[in-house]
Amino acid sequence: MDKLRITGGRRLQGEVVVSGAKNAALPILCAGLLTADPVHLANVPALNDTNTMLKLLRLMGVRAEQNGETVVLQADKVDKLEAPYDLVKTMRASVLVLGPLLARFGQVRVSLPGGCGIGQRPVDQHIKGMAALGAEIEIEHGFIVARATRLKGASIRTDMVTVTGTENLLMAAVLAEGRTVLENAAREPEVVDLAELLIKMGADIQGHGTDRIVIEGVQRLHGAEHRVIPDRIEAGTFLCAVGAAGGDIMLRNVAPDHMGATLDKLIEAGLTIETGPDWIRGAISGRPRAVGARTHEYPGFATDMQAQLMALDAVADGTALIVETIFENRYMHVQELRRMGAGIDIDGHTAVVCGVPRLSGATVMATDLRASAGLVIAGLVAEGETVIDRVYHLDRGYDRMERKLSGLGAQIERLTGKP
């Protein structure tokens, strides 16, 4: 089981190229199921999660050719309409095959999902939406089993804002008969990116990027070419890292327009931020200022940035309140940060972070994807050596993070070995 070993205390300096967005790439890969024609994708990140999704698609009969960050999908010979438990349990996003398979083939069998242990994240909104589109759905032996001769457009209002739910219903509705209106839809850039691909494939979609998306169903979709948007969470992670460790870095292949809430918090923390069409420069010379945050759906402060901001606050000047409103179990990194000397108290959904001048290196354990990133940031500023165990969580969402940080001057290495 791989680990990361970090010797802290080095300022970060240089350039890093940000990878494509994991949370955009996963639904976009699933969109390849909606047509028999080739779908050409660029800027697909090399991650454990994208590899798992490609494995699932190949299992279904999709031809998937991968060359670096380019992927070509062709789903003209799909012969297995099932997502099995052994794949779905490792990655919750596998449930995104539900909508496209049901819309195109009229049936699907998907295992109830697993993924990170950061909260329940139920799929009931997906099921409710598919039923509204006319699907017959049963839960059998841990599987969602759905059938429909052809889905029919409907007005659907989800009980909560759900990104994967919006994406699943969007992919189902593009081939449904008639008009579908998605109310209370997620507005994330990753949802917009999926919609842009679907439009290139021949879908009729209006309102993506707002909380009301209108889809006029079409008979079929065709192939297309598309470049996945940059990963705003990876970019934010590197900016939090330089905010905590100090230094001056340039991020390439980024979309600053997608990062307003994160950039606002980092400026408040004392970073100097400069932006261009596809670049961000972040610099800080002294200790950061403590900055509070309340997680919220886009365009609010992303829950996926909470652990990274907390790591910055752990060494900031002052006290910050961080409120987690999205997932009930997303403070599991707190006890690991405490092992490194962080002053953090939890009261329900609120974390009170009292910044300390320095952290101490320790052996810690990653508990989920973004917690891993927070621990890496803490290790970069801690005195002495930090060893982070279970970094397979990190590899789900960050492409060669240790190499990119090494390129910025960090002393970090991967330790490869069996458990």
C-alpha cells in the first residue's frame, strides 16, 4: 500500500499544469453510452477514478482507447447493461451509467453505490427522477433495476441540489420523448461541461448553469469531440498549499471563472492572486490570516475545498470557523491534523480552527479523497517528517500530485510497498 513521505518547511516556487476535472470527466465518459458513434475526449485526467470508469465501460462492451489524456469511446457493441458491485463499491460515480443506459437501451441494472465514506449521499433522487420519466424501478438484491420502452419528458424537482442526480437525469432526458424540465438543478461547471458535450452530440438543452434546465428530447445522438474543463479543485488545492507553505506559483490550464468563491477566500487569507484567461498566479510572503468558510453548492464555497482550507487555517494567524453543510462525515481528517499539533475543535457541523505557528510531522492516515489533500498541505508546512498512509484515496482525484509538488520545490516522495 503506497504512502507519501513529506519533509516540511520548503516554500513553493514555479509552475504547475492542472489536469482535467475529475468531476467533469466521469459523467462525460458515461455520456459515450448515448451514441453508437465515436466520442473523442481530450484533457481526461489519469486518475484511479477515471481508470475505474473506463474499466466499467469496457466491461459493458464499449471500445475505449486511451492515449495519455486523450480517450476515444465507441459504444456500438454494448452487450452488458449492468454495473456490478465490485466496481461500483469503489466509486460512487458509477451510478452515472443509469441514465444513459436506460435512455438508449430501455433497461439497466446498477449496483447501489459505495465510494468515499464522507456521508450517506443517497441515490433516491436519481430513482425519483427516473420514475418521473416513466421508468419502472425496483431494488433487487442490492441493485437498482430500471426498465422503460422509451422515457417520456416530465417536470422534475429534486428535494435537494444533487450534482450527480442532475447529470444522470440530464443524460436520461436527452433521448426522452418530449420536454423535460429539471428544477433545483445543480449549477456546477462540471454539469455545464456535460451539457456542452451533449449539445455537440445533438441534444437540445437550455438553461444549463442555472437551477432550471430545459431539455427537448431527440431521437438519437451522434459522435463529437470535446475537451474536459480544468479541475478547479486541484487548482484550489495547490493555491491552499502555497498559502500555507509560502511562495509564488503559477497554475496553467485553469479556469479562474469557475473558482470565484475559492479565490475570494484565499485573497482574504492574504494571498496575492493574479488571473488570466487560463492561468492563476498565487503568492504570499508571510503567515496566512485565518479565514472562515461555510460550504455550499456552487457558486458557494465547495465542500471539496473544505479540508484544504482547514489545513491552511491550522497554521494561520487567528481563529476561523468552518461550517460543513453538505456531508455529515467530512471532518474525519480533523483527528489526523490534531496528531500534527493543529488546534481544532468540532461542535456539530462547525470546526473551530485556532491557528498555531507550526505543525509537527507525524504518521497520519488518509480517510477520503479531499482529506488526503489536506494532510499533504499540512505535511508541507510541518516541522520534520510526515508519512501519509492510504494515499490510494488521493490517487482517486489527483494526477501525480507528488510529482507536481516536487516540481514546485517540495520534498515529497512516494513509498511503494505491500500492506
